[in-house]
Amino acid sequence: MTSLLRKLKEQEDGAILIQTVFLMLVFIGILGAGVDIGRAFLYKSRLSGALDAAALAGSKAFTSKTRDAQIQAFFDSNFDSDFMGGSVGPLNIKVVDAANKSLSVSTTGNIDTYFFTLFGITDFQLPAEAETTSRQSGLQLAMVLDVTGSMGNSDGGIQRINALKTSANSLVDALFGDEASNDNLEISVVPYVTSVNVGHLLDSSYIDRSEMPDSYTISATDKSKWYGCVEARSTNSNLTASNAYDVIPDHDGEDWTPYLWRPGYDNHFYSLTDLKGPNKEDWGAPDYEYKGMYQSTNDAGPNIACPPPVLDFTTSKATLNSYINSLYYAYGRGGTVANLGMIWGWRMLHTGAPFNNDVDYNDTNMPKALILMTDGENWVINSKNYSYYYGYDAHPYYDGVDDYYDNNDAYDDNGNGKCPNCTGTFVNKKGKTKKKKAEYDQKDETKGPQQWDKKNGDNIGEYYRGDYSGYGRRDEGRLDGATTQTASTAAIDKRLAHVCAVMKSDPYNIIVYTITFGSGTTNNAALRALYQNCASDSAKYFHAPTASELDGAFEAIANDLSDLRLSK
């Protein structure tokens, strides 16, 4: 052997061959190891990228009930479980910092080796983790919510107003997370029926009290006073005209008149057979609330269908939750006038008068958004008097008689205080048969459903075909001359479409979300199209026939708003 090695050593060619063999073995080893290591690097890179996407999705939906499912879905869409013949373990999702909406997503991948099996290493365990924190910009949000009488109806056994409270609170909770307050998150709530209650926020110089009796001072508790709703300002069929004040966000020179459903028969319309007690006309009598004629102490008298006062922008989650829980639906009169809810929602966000919001439209750190929700068609409905409710029609004045078919009060219908002529003896006919319209038009003591003293004048027999609303009595035709329900729908829809189009365009660029809620909106294609077109894009419109779908709509909006606020 020694002789052989000596010979090989002496032969230079043999030495080179041995060196070459050894080098080749090294190179092959390096190459084999490189293949395994390269595969592991590629696998982990792809795994980490998928985790990053999943974690980002989780941060956008941090407070969502389906957050973990969304994280898993994003991961699955970005990473095949059998990629490169490997396998991956379950995701470990962990909240790192709830206040800052920080979470981590981790897992471990497994991939087989080729070369390293020569050394007993058959696979690589490749852990990966991604962590995200939702660094958010600010947000100003106005929630414009329908609280009309139909919100007292139920879908699937859940009253609509209660479903709205649950869903709206869920959105608030999602946006605030575990924070009790956030100076960069400002939310206002604007309930609407046919008007909006902003009297407590308006500067007194913007309120025209010229036709308002002195007795109708603003009050949050006295039902005989003004609660704060205002009528729409003057309008024009050409909505781009300078005097179409009802669709203009600015104060711009014309004041607002207080909304007052004038004292009269309308103010006390109830099922007389159900109302108990001797004081049928006493607004403070406990029995006056029998069967929910109004939903709070304010939805009565001159304030019928006047919703709760608007909640000004607040940064407190508790304030918002408490306010939302206090919402009530209005007594079923007037109708639905969503364009007035919408324009007041815009005015809350608007930088000019009447509220002079201090956040500019072009402030990228404080985007402005609005949610508009309804459960029904826009219109000013027929007066219950005109519909001959309960088989008779009643004049809107009081005639001094307190009997089964009549009302007795000290107010007159034109709102100028006491009624000096409402004295004497007056008798009601007791018949409950529906009368023809011609009979009701009679201004004679011996004809029609009622008799009266002629000294009160012919007007005491007057009745209205349409209810009162933010545009006054429908009979006045202030909405493009509309004096019917159908015509009022067209005029209101026209104004809503106009307001939506302007507020989401330059220079305002307000982000608009819309929701049609309840089974009654499902088959109304025109209404759904109106609200879809009102939204900033089709993805920001939601149709929610049921309470669970309404909850899903608010959750989706909360997630989208969270995404909007993420720092880029």
C-alpha cells in the first residue's frame, strides 16, 4: 500500500485526479444543500407573504365577528396548502395590543429535503409570523337614520327599531374597539322622519320665529311647546337654482321656520274606543299614551313625527351607545322625507354655516363619510282625517264638546294661541258610516258629519287631504306642486338624488353608504335603485331585508371605514 501511494504521489496526474474527485464531491454537496436550502427559502418567502396578507386583512376587520375567518380566507387564497409538496399547520391568531388593534398571525410549514436526507435530515420545519398594527387616520361620520313609524314593524320577529339599535351600536363598537374615546373619530347621528330636530344646535339668528306663537318656546319636555324640528326652506323645481334652499348645505341667507303640527284634531287622533279616562284631550294624561300613540313624551301635539334631537359630533363611545339605545320610532303620521335627513347629515359635515365644521373637505387625515338608512318609500302620506278613518271625517278644529266622537281643546289650528270663538253648544252626529267626499265639503250646520256654530266661520269645516311634513301641509304643494302621495314621492326622490350627487362630487367628495332595510323595500325596485345610485359606488349600497342582514351591512361598512382609515 505504501508503495502504491508513493507511486501516486510521484505521478502528478494522479494527484490532480484525486483532488478533482474530492472537489467534485464538495461541489455536489454544496449544490445539493443549495437546492434544499433554496427550496426552503422559496417556501418560507411564499408562506410569509401569505401571512402578511392575512394579518393585514385581520387588522382591517379587527373587531369583526368574522375576523379570524377572514384571516384564514386570505391566507388560503394566497397560499396552497400543498405548495412544493409541503404541508402547513393551523394558523395561530393572537391579539398583541387591543387598544392599538395590533395582532399576530403565525404558523409552521413543512417541506421535504433531498440532499440532507444523506445526513438523516428528512424535512425542514419553517416557522413564519406576521404582525400588523392598524395605524389609523381620523374620520368624521354622520349616521342618517330612518325613525319613521314603520320602524315599529317587525321582520322575522324582531322590531326594526331594535334591529337598527343593535346594528348601529355594533358599528360604533367596531370603530372604537376597546377605546372609550378617540379624538380622531367623530360621529354624529341624524334621525329623520319628515323633518330633522336641529333646533338645539342652530344659532337663534338662523331661526325665523315670525309666525311662531310666543307660547311655543323650545322645550325638551313640554309637549305643548316646540321640540326643535324645522321645516325645509323654500325650494325650486330647478334644483340648481340659487333659491333652491332645501338642497343647499349653506345657510346662505334664508332662515329655517320651526316645524309645528298646528294644534287641532290631528294632534289627538287615536282610537277613541281604546283611550280611557276622563281627560281625553289632556296631553299630560297618562292614558294619552295608550297603545303607543307616540313613542316618547315629545312625539305629540305640535311635535307629532318630530324625531329625537340630532346628536352632535362626539368622540365618546358611551355617548353614542347611550344615544342610539334611546332612539324611538315616531307616531305613524307625515310619511318619509329622506332628502331632508340627507341634507342635514351633509350640513353636519359642512364647513360653512350653519354649523361651521372645522374639518376641511380636503383634509386627508380626516375623511368625511355618511350612512343613509331607510325602511321605506319617500312620500308625504294622506291625512287620516281625509281617509275617513274609523268611518268618519273630522274637522281640524275643536268645537267645545267633549263626547265620544269629538275633541275639546283650547288651541286653534292656525297656531295663534287661544281660540276665543270655541264656545257654545255643539253637537256631533253619532253615525259612523263613511261619508262621500261631497258631504264633507258642505259648510252647513245641518249637513256633513258635524255641526258647528256659524260664528266660527266656514274654515271650521276644513280638512286636509295630505298630512303635515317638513314641507308643510301637502295640500300647499310646496314640493313642485305635489298634492298627492305619488307626486310627493317623485319630488322627494328627485331631491334626494340631487343631494347625493353633489355631496359625493368635487370639491366635497363625501363617501356615501346607503342601506334599504326591511321586507317592505325588497320588491320596490325604484327605491332600491335610488339608494344604490346615491351611494359612492355599488359596493357601498346594501339591501337588508332582515335584522341579521342589517347587522351584516353595518359590519361591512365598519370594515370599509376601518380600511379607509388605515395609514398607507
